[in-house]
Amino acid sequence: MDKQKGKQIPSLRALRRELQKKKNPKKAAILERFFKTGPGEYGEGDRFLGITVPESRKSARAYAGLPKKDITALLKSPFHEERLIALLILVERFESGSQKKKKGIFDFYLASTRYINNWDLVDLTAHKIVGEYLVGKHTRILQKLARSRILWEKRIAIIATFAFIKRNSFSEAFAVARTLLRDPENLIHKAIGWMLREVGKRSISSERSFLITHYDSLPRTTLRYAIERFPPKERRYWLTGRL
């Protein structure tokens, strides 16, 4: 924080100074392998400082007052953690904001998807901004995102439905899942399976019904994720196809 007349003023410069002090090159190297940053991999070229998610959350809370231009600069950063902090700040502001501010953050988020470019960035924020904003509104944008050629926009579409699932509304997740069932990306298969599993936590009959209806189209990864909480005997039945 920079000081001005005895007050602590959030600044991008101060935040980046703190992040440089916290960086951990050894952990950064591990994260770069974990998030597949090599040539041809889904996170190609992404760079890490080696800062944990809890530390990033603390920074987001401490610097939630950054001006939009600084948040934009963070979101365009080559460093993964800086982009995460920018997104977590948006979540903080969204949760405490007026409807007008929520709309502005929702629009800004969707206009910035090129920078929301790894699965954790999506998973920690999409349902808290995109999903929450769409509750009670038309959800056509989710189908548009699901039909995108961009991997992360498709993942945003399915993860955003978590906001509805938590309210025991499953039709949004099922609609996006149907659109994405034949998607070739394993990261999408995992996300669909995760959301189906979340449906099952609240209504196992609803999840089973979807799985039965779409069994022949389900990617194997999706099925494995979706039935993780099923009893062992039932899991075997699903995996062997003896329904």
C-alpha cells in the first residue's frame, strides 16, 4: 500500500512489490508443469510466480480498491497469479456491488475471456460472476459460450451453471452439458462430470436420469467424474455398461 496523508492507498506498484517478495521460483517451476505450460499444451507460455491461492486471496482482499485500469493491467499480466488476483478482486467487488456494478463486472469479465485462460482461473470465478449474474435472467449467453471455439469460454459456460445447481436448478447445467458432450477437450469432459456430480449431491435421481439418457454419448472421463460418489457396486455397473 502507498501512503497519502496518513492513509493506506491501494496501488498496483505496491501490490507487485509484495508479490515479488512472496515469489517462489521452485514452486513456480512445479506449477508450470502442473498447469501444462509447455509447447502445444493448453497453458502454453503461462508464467508463474509460485504464490499459493490462499496468498492470492489475501492480496485480492487487501487490494480490492484498485482502480479498474490497474485491474485491467493485472488481468493482462503474463503472470498467472496476477491474473488470478485480478479475477478474485472482481469477485470481491461483484459480491458486494449494486446491480449496476454487477452488470459492469459481468460485462467486463466476458469481454476479457482471452486472459481467463487456465482452468483454475475459470473454476474459481465463473460461477461467482457469470453464473450468479445470470440467476433469474435469460441464459442464452451460456449456449453462445458453450459453442465457442475457445476452450476456456466453453469451460466458463459449464462452470457458470454451478450457481444454478447450488439453488437446486439443474436444467441450465443439463442444457450446457448436452451442447458440450461431443466436445473433444478432456478439460471440458472433466468440467461436465464435475457439474453432474454436484447435481447428484442434491438430487441423485436427476443425475441418474441425465446419465441414462445420454449414456452412449458420455465421454469416459465425464462418466468417471460424474459417478465418483456413487456406491462402489453401482460405479462398476456404470463403467461396464451393465445398466
